[in-house]
Amino acid sequence: MQQPSGHRSPAAYFERVDAKRFRATEHVGGGWNPAEQHVAPSFGLLAHAVEADRDARRSDGLRLARLSYDILGIIPIDVVDIEVAVLRPGRTIELVEARLSHAGRVALILRAWLMQEYDTAAFAGTSLPRIAPPEQMEPWEPGSVWPGGFVRSVDVRRAQIEPGRASYWLRTAVAMIDGEQVSATARALGMLDISNGITPRATPEAVAFPNLDLTAHLFAPPSGEWLGLDTTVSFGAGGFGLTHSIIHDSGGPVGAVSQCLTVRPRL
């Protein structure tokens, strides 16, 4: 979408139009097609919409525990609409659905479980290994592989092990919504989908491998400037693939994320 003459895109992925509509900026340009949206920022926008709806309805701050996104189609760089509905209300657990649409067509669906917090500090722990901190990894430019505004908005530090296997850290100075604060969880969800392109098993010139979904499970809310991922990409022999990552913040692992891939040779 061309911006009006004299319009300057803010340092944000979206501008609010009204209570339910948001205008995407040039910073959301996708890797497969720069004229379409990369879904990562929209994933964060939907997470924020669920949290904003929660806070408008209740004051106990239920935490996002599982977020399952389905991608129904491409999204132009244009104004999008968001609707939120509670599917399963509850005092300590809720299932909430958020839908993002463009011109009346639903493009993304999020179903999120929200849960009450309890003090389980005495039992906290995980056997998932930590990854090296960002200062021990080399800078890597995803724009060397991918086009589009989104990958150029993210600062990456990567330790590549082999094609399809890497650990890395991400951060961005670009706001989710111009002039508005969002939670650290929503900001993290706004970067997670990039995991499918940070350590590809094959070049995007040789094979297309877009994801159809993304499901994240969080056992602790991510915090801090950097988001860490320990990623393994797997391709089967029949055109199916999986990108699986353990999510980290500076304190260690906080969850996991998986993406189902359709793998399509170009040659």
C-alpha cells in the first residue's frame, strides 16, 4: 500500500486508526513478498489485543500461557481489523479468540489460553539447557537472505551450528503500535515468527517453506530487551516441515514454539 504523499512511516509496525483498526507500516514488509505483511508483527498485535480485552473486562491479569495462531491467507500492507471474543470464560482460566481481517476476509486466527498465576517459586526449574548470551554471539543480518521491512527492523546475534540448527537472540527498536505501550509478552510474540527464517535448511531460492501456523507455550513470561531462540528446522521427504524452538530470556528458557511448514521445491 502506498502511503499518502508527504506521509512518513513512524518507527512502529502499526498505527492505530480506531478501537479495532490498525494501519500497517513499511516495517511489516514480508520475506516471501515484501509487498505483503510478515505475520510476526500481527501475531504480536493479536496478543496485545487479547491482553487489552482482558484488562477491559477484569483486573486480575490472567497470564497468556498458550497462543495458537492459524494463518488463513496473505495480508496486504494496509488497514486491518481485529475482533476478540471469549470462548470459554472462567474465574482462573479463559480461552479467548482474536481474529485479524482485511477488507472483510479473516487472515489470522489466534486462540489463547490465559491462566491465573500462583506462587510456585519453590518448585520452579527446568532441565532445558541455556544458550550463550547475546554478547557471545556474532551479529547476523537476516537481510542478507531475506527481503522486506520486517527482517531489517530486527537486530540479530546468531550462533549457527549447521543449516537448520542455530541459537540466536533478537531485539527491535520498532514499537508495536505507534505511541502505545504493549507488554513484554506481546513484544516477544511479535518477533517469534522470524524463527522460521533465521537458520533455513535450504535457501529460499531453492525451496519455499512458509509456515501455516505458530503455537507458543509459555511457562514464564519473557522479559528484557533480548528474546532468545534455540531452533531446529526439520524437512520430511513428502513436503512437510517443522520449525521448533525453545524460547529464552536473559534468565533462561521460558517456553517453546512450533511452526508447521509446507515445503515446496522451486527448481
